[in-house]
Amino acid sequence: MTIAEFSISPTGKDVGVSEYVARCLDLVDRSGLAYKLNPMGTVVEGSFDEVMELIARCHKAVAADCERVSTIIKIDDRKGATDQIEGKVSKVERLLGRRLRT
């Protein structure tokens, strides 16, 4: 499975980007893929093709009315791994012996 964190930033627009985040998150939520929103981006999990197709759709949705868009993607593609969004955090919490704020 592939886990990817991405952030999409329109340039040349107002300082606030929450409208664009909402537009993208609507696509993410409807995709059926596991995801987690954080203050700096979104983490999604699925097959490599599913994840990349979703990120491309989000990029295009933001670019629809922006002159310039920057997308940053960080990918971890690990064969045989599942439930990495929760699993990676859980493993660190087990090692520390306590729950962390996430």
C-alpha cells in the first residue's frame, strides 16, 4: 500500500486557502480512501495509482480558477503494509507507553 501526504497551495490568491482545502477534501472524502487531515496537509492511503489519481484530481480542482498552483507530495510505498495512517502512530505510542496528541 501507498501512504502519501500532500499539500496544495494556490498562489496569487488571498492569504486564506480554506476554500481550496474544502474543495480538495470533498474529493478526498468521497474517494473512499483512508485519510487524515492535519493542519499542514492531508495523508491518504491506498494503491499507488489510487493515491496519485486522487492527488491529481485535487490539484486540478484547485487549479481550475488559479493561475498558479504548487503541490508538494511525500510518498511511502511499502509492499504488504496496510493501515499505515493509524499503524505508524500506534507503533510510536506503544514504544513510548502512552497516547500522543494527533
